[in-house]
Amino acid sequence: MAENEKKDIPSQTDSSLPKDQWEKKLLENEKAALLPPAEEKPQQKKTFKKPAASAVWAFLLLLTFSVSALCGIYLTVRPVPSCKPAPKADTDEMLAAFSTKKNQKEGVAWIKIRGVIAQDNNTSPFSRPSGASVIAKKIREAGEDKNVKAIVLDINSPGGTVASVQNIYSEIQRAKKNKKVVALFRDVAASGGFYVAMAADKIVAEPGTITGSVGVIMQTGNVEGLFEKIGVKVMPITSGKYKDMGSAYRPMTDAEKAILQDMVDDTYGQFLAAVKAGRPNVKPEDMTEYTDGRIFTGQRAFNLGFIDKLGGEEEALQLAGELAGLKDPQIINQRPESLRELIFSFGPSAESKTLVQQLQTLATPSVAYLWVH
């Protein structure tokens, strides 16, 4: 009886709740099941801000400066050990060993002559040294180098100023006392380019090379008419009537023309003497006819005897080897370029000229072994 009564009493469970309360309870249980327990909540990761790039570079610069300063202080205050000079015999042996290792091969020095032959007036410290003096120096160094047995002058030039051309010519003559010299004509080897080749032992040119132009030119300008139009008048004060001879600001007198013509004839005589000395096999009548300033081809020059062989680089190199007694001639470097040439080779090749500089150029006549076309 008691058991039946217990069965009839409803138990206080969730199922005994009203339907709406039971469904509400069920939803709450489902939400609670989806949420993670409090102890299992994912911990938020700590984020670190990256240092700015400017701060990193500032730190590196500060570190570099500190290290450099410490090194400088150390080098300043550290004791310097006394150095004893090495015995002379040991020094001579080291120098001899170095000299033999520096250039073990004998060969041919290849020197290029390019463009107008003149002194370099560029005073910029950021430009590569160039000009006639540099070419003359290379020839002189090749003449003193014991491993250089022959020199090839690679010429592509319309000529240049008289003094610069003669400077290179003289250096070739000095080098020729100990070395064999071959001149190679490229596209153009005229006037001053032709002059310097007269000091060589042999000359090689392509059939189509433009050469010749044996002569002297002196050009002056006259801006008197231009100055009159713009209302400018130049009044020079001189110590003598010929001091401003060749001035661009007034017409030239007949006496001045005669003086300048005499100077041109004198320098032409020097050119002609160099051609006769360098090309003794040219017939006198051909020498007279083809030294009047005209240009001609390499083929014509070969036929007349002004050059010795037709060809290019290989022919010039082999000819230099034959003259020097080298079975397999090779081009060798004389010495490394200077540090200034390596560092400052990015300098401008030509400077822009102002109006004043252009007028100065016109106002200063120059005598030149130059082919002008």
C-alpha cells in the first residue's frame, strides 16, 4: 500500500515542470553546454609592438659610431712598437721577388689615342685624368717597362694642337730606342693623328681609313658685327701694335696676316720634316702632292707608301710581335689604374660652356694639326 502511494506522488523533476518552463530550462542548459568552462577560456595572446625602422637605424648608427670612437681612442693611446729596418739583402730579395711576380709575361702594350689631341683643361676633381699628357705618360711608362717588348698605338683622331701632338711624337721616339712601335689607324688618323704615327716603326690601316691631311690650320673669329648690333665696343690698351693680333673684336691687318702665315708655314715645315723622316720610301713627287692638306684613304696611303700594311687589330698585333721577336704576342697591362681614375671615372666628359667661355675660345686663336670638316 505504501509503495502504491509513493508511485502516485509526482517527483519534483524537470519533467514535472510545466511545459513552457521546461522548454525554457532546456534552452538554458543547451546554451550553458556550448560555452567553455571558466577555467578553459582561451587566454588572450600578448602582442608586442615591433620597433620602428627609424629607431633600428638610429641604434645601428649609434653602435657604429661608438665602436669607431673606441677604436680611434685605442689606436691613439696604444704604445707603438719600435720597428727595426730589415737587412738590405733581405729587402733586395723581396723587391726582386715582387718584381718578378708582378709581370712574369712579356708582351705588347696597347695604347689608345682617341679624339682631339690636346691638353685637358678640366679642373674638376671628379673627372678621369685625360689629354695629351696622360697619353705621353703611358708611352713613357711602356718604354721603361722591361716586360713590354713592343707598343701598339691605336689611333682614332683627327689631330690636335701642335704642342700636344709634338709631345706625344717625342715620347714615341724615346720609347722607340728600346721598343718596337706599331701604329694602327682606325676610322680617322688625320693631321696630328698622322703626325704621331710618323715616329712609329710600322703603320697598319684599314683600306677605308681616312688619313692624310698633312698641314696646319689656324682659325680666328670676328664678332665685331655682332657687338655693333648689341651696342658693345671693345677698346684694348696694348704695349705694342701686334699685342692683340688675331683679336675677334676688329678686322685683321695685312701685316698681322703675314706674321700669322709665317708662323703657320713654320709649323707646317716641322710637320713635313717629320713625314719625310718617318716615310723615307715615299717618292718625292708623291710627297709634294699629298702633303698639301688633302685627305685620302688607307688604300691610297698603302699604294703611296705612307703606311706599311693593310689590316686591323690582329695584323697590328702580329706585326708588333714579329718586330719584337715574340712568337705568340699577347697584350699586357702595364700597371693598374690609379685610385683616382678608378673612383672618379664617373665625372662629366665635357663641361657646358657659358657665353663668356665661348667668346674666350673665339678670341684665342690656336695653331693646330687638325682636320676640320
